[in-house]
Amino acid sequence: MLPTTASDGQAARAAERAPLLAGVHVPQARGRAAVVNLLCVVLFVASCGVGFASIPRTRILEDLLCRRYYYGDAGASAVDESLCKEDPIQQRLALVLAVLTALDAAVGCVAALPWALVADKIGRKPVFSLSLLGMVLSALWTMAVLYFDDVFPLWLIWFGSAGALVGGGNAVTSGVLMSMTTDATTDDERAIAFMRLNVAGLAGSLISPALSSLMMERTGPWPPLWVTICILMLSAIAFLFIPETLRRHDEQKDAHEEAEAGSEPEEGESNPKSRAPHIAIRFKESLSIVKSRSLVLLLITCLGATPVLYSTLQFMTQFISKRYAMSLASTGYVQSAYGVAQALQAVVVLPWLAKFSMRSTTPARLRARDEHHRDLSIARVSYVVLVLGILALAASPGLAGFVVGLLLMALGSGFGSLTKSLMSLYVDPEHRSRLFSLVGIVEVVSSIYAQPLLAGLFTLGMRLGGAWVGLPYYGLAILTAAAGSLLLFVEVPKPVLAAPPAREEDNHLDGREL
């Protein structure tokens, strides 16, 4: 048993308070595998909530714009969905969704760093819960504007982006989950853990549309939106069962610094007036960890990851419906097929490939030098397969070819988690939380232009007509190829130090040890 220190006592007292909710003890996960599994569950449930709302919201917006196009009155009788695929309606729909997504990203970018610093100060669990609350408030505002369309002008829907000011939005939730995963894994486990986390989020986003489609066919688009609210709240409850991974590092560090200083922390640290300059200083400190050229290149690749993600979510719903004359509800099944393929890639294909590349019986040309060179090689191959899949989406005249392209994209979908795992090699463990906050900010920045880029190319493609309707995916293939080519210049840091063997005590995580 490890000796008890003053910081351990502080952590123990904090842990005694943390699991209590309305006087009820909440059991929390113990062990690295249990923590990672629960993080995957929480991300899956939250992503299901977001994905559940995508198609119903798009259909409600399309119907509203369709009625205004034909009758000039949003309150007029409903129009058959097949008549809503006219180019002017689809262009207007793409514009509304693109502006909404860009505003979400812009507000999230502004709010991400302050909330990330708050998460480093008070803990990741409360900030994550606040982020989910902000998403709920945003969804409720959107529903109110769409439901009372005869009262509110449609552009008011864009004010729902202000929900990201509460908790920081997607960038903060992503950074929190990555930081907690880093704390709960070793170097050898981290790439697979990131992949599982990535697939859990994408699977939730891409499987939920099928369930939403089934519900829409029977109840219409409004009940699925209420289900979204319930799912987000459920994910917040599930997060209570995960221990606070920040407490161990921060409390021990604070206790050590206080012991060296021989005094209590200065009162100015808690003064709200000192927060602004403190945030600016922390931002500069966060940027100071980016010292390696390879790390800079890996961060730049994140700028191409978000457009790839958006091209398989809400945008793909509208694209398939327009190009292949399908109802919006039916497109959910195509999205879900892609989600299943991604799950198989993460559970079967990637682990097999990782083991194959490290076996002594593998041919020397295919065998990796170590785990880090293996991850870099697989990331490079993933980008090649991904570009081929995107080109298939752009060129396919029929739905069958489009699905084949999605399967290729699923095989290459591990590029994001592999590059994030590689990033952790270039910074010290105590700086990884700041690193992943920067990653979240870079991804949010890419979100600002991702949806407008796809919408703009989609509008141009419809104007040009014919095969040019696939223009957004041609543009995406060029962007992805450019991002993937940067990996050719990435070098694994030398020497690569092997992680020390895990102690038996490390397999039991609790509030004191974390």
C-alpha cells in the first residue's frame, strides 16, 4: 500500500464529496480499462443525442423553406417532400445550415480556451456537464424558433449558437475526454484508446440517424428532437460514474509548490479581476509547448479532419437526398451503415493491422520498428484510403457506388485518433491537457469554414449541373490529400523511451490515485 501524503488526504476528502449527489453515493469506475470504457459510453450516448436531431431538424427547415418558396407563407399547408428538392430550396437550406454551423464553431472557439482553463482549475467533470447543458439550451432555442415560425424570423435560429458560451461547446468536451483518456492509459494503450473514443463518438453520430429515421416515419420530425434533449441529459448522468482524473496531478503539484514556498497561495489567484490576464498568460504557455516541427504538422492536419467529419453527417443527408432523390428520413440508414463500418474498422481491422505490423514473422518491408512508427505508418495509409473513398463519393452516379465510397472512408477513418496519439509523444505528460485543448481549438477553427466550404461547393455544383453536383467531395478530396501529405514530413521523436511496466496498484484507479 502506498504511503499517505498530505495531498493524498486532500484528494481523499475531495473524493468523499465528489460522489455525493443529493445525499446518494454514486459508485465510480476503477481501473484504466473501466475508465476508458465509461468515457466511450458517455461519448457514444452524447453523440447519439446530437445525431438524433440532425435529420429531423433538417427536414423541419426544408419544409419551412419549401412552404415559403411555393406559397410565400410559412404557415401554409404542408408541401410534399419530393417537391422540396428544387435547387433554390436546397441552396437556401445549405446556406442556413452552413451559417448555423459556422457560428457554432466561432462561438465555441471563443469560449473554448477560458473553459479549458477552468477545467484545469476546478476539474473536468463539472465543465463537461456545463457543456452538455449549453447544448441542451441551444437545442431548445432552435426548437422554439422552428415551432413558432409564424412569430420568429428564421434567422433567429442562429442565436442558438450562444449555447456554446455555457461550458465551451464541442471543443471543450472533446478536450476533456481526450485528457481523461490520456490520464487513464499508458503510451502503448493510448492509440487504441483514442481510436475507441473516436469510433464511439462517430458511431453514436452515425447509428442514431437510423433510429431517428424509424421514429420520424411513425411520429414525424418533432418527437425525435425531444428525444435529443433526454439523451443529452442521460449522458450527463453517466458521466457521474467516472472519477475525476485531474485531481491527482493538480493537488499533488499544488501541495508540492506550497511546501516549497512555505506559504499559502496568494489571494489574488482567486480574485475574479485577475482572471483575464491569467487566461492570456495561460494561452501563451499553451502555445509554448508547440516546439517540434512534427507537432506543428500534426496540428495542421487537424484542419482537414473536421471537413471530413461534416461531410458524413448533416451535409451528407442533404447531398444524398438531393442527388439520389431520396427522402431525408431514408438517408439515415445510409449514415448508419457507415457508422457500423467504422465500428468494425476500429474493433477488427485496426487491432489486427496493429498486431500484424509488429509480428516478427511479418515481412521486413511491412514490419514497424516500434509502436510509434507503426502508428505513423498506419496514419499515412489511412489518408490514402480516405482520399480514394472521398473520390468515389464525388464520382458515383448511383447510390451503390456512393456506399462503396463510404466503406473506403470507414477503412481510413482511423487517421484522426492515430495523429492525436502521435501528438502526445512531443510534450511532457503534465502538458498534455494543454495540448489537447489546442487540438480542440484547431478543430473548432476548422469547423468555421468546413460547412460553408461544403455548402458553397454544393451550390456551385448544382448551378453547373450534371456530374458537377459531386463538386463538394472533389474539393474535400483535395483538402484531405494536402493534409495527409504533411505526414510524410513527420518524424517520430528520438530516442523513443519505452513506458515503464504498469504496477498492479495502477490498475485500481480511485479518487486518491487519479
